[in-house]
Amino acid sequence: MTGVEELLSADVLACADELADVLRDAVEGGASVGFLAPLPHAQAAAWWKSRAAGVANGVLVVWVARVDGRIAGTVQVALTTTPNGTHRAEVLKLLVHRDFRGRGLGRELLATAEKGAAARGASLLVLDTQTGSAAERLYRAAGWTEAGVIPDYAADPGGVLRPTTLFYKRV
């Protein structure tokens, strides 16, 4: 059984170890999501715990997809708080554990993030992803529009600089 749920701040703290497993799996699988390999579990869990404050303050929303009770994937939306940007939000860290890929969880999490951001007043979403990645194909298939490519934007988990594609979508 699969389900997507929004996490409260306390939930992020309570699930930090399980969320760390998903993050570590993404990094081990080569995803350029801000971390270098190897990513120690304690570092990944601490990063997740640091996200709880943003959730508590209402500037970050975190959802998880569960399969048979296990967190199989996650996505975040960062809401813009500047007066001239409250209409936009950024989709962050759409991650699906390799054990659960190919089941549509990425599409489900992305759709949830889009709807959740719109429900909070965002009409424009932005994101970035490694050029040529499976995530890039997902965003294109979901109707996101490419805004451009930045060469050597971020290092992949192995430390190699890779290009990043910027996307936007009106919701």
C-alpha cells in the first residue's frame, strides 16, 4: 500500500533516521542533491533534523511517500517569504529510494508538491536538477518548462562538476 503524507515539524524529527536512509540512497545512487559521497548516516540525519525548524515556521513543507509503512520517497517545497515573491515557491529534494523506483512515486510526490504549493498561494514553481538525469526526464514529462542550463553548477556525489537545468511551472 502506498500513501503520501505531509510531515509536521515533530514528524520530521521523528522520521529523521528513515529520511536519512532515503537521502543516503540517493547520494549513493549518484544523485546530485547537495552532498558528496560517502554521506555518513549521522550527517544525513542531522541535515533532516535541521529542516524541522523551517517546517515549524511555515516556510518549508515536507511530504513523504510510504510503501507498506516504510518511507520510500520525499519531496519538499520552500515557500518564498519576500514581499515581491510570495507567488512563487521552489521544489526541493524530490527523492525516491532505489528499492521503490518505477512505481510512479516520483510523479505522485511531484504532483503533491505542485498541489500543495498552489494551495499555499504559489502560482509559479521553480526547481533545478542535474542535466541529463532521470529527474530531468520526469520534470519534462510532468509539463515543466526549461528555463536554461548552467554549466558546472554543482558537483555530483563523486565531486565532478555537472551542468544543471533550471525549470519552472505555473500552477
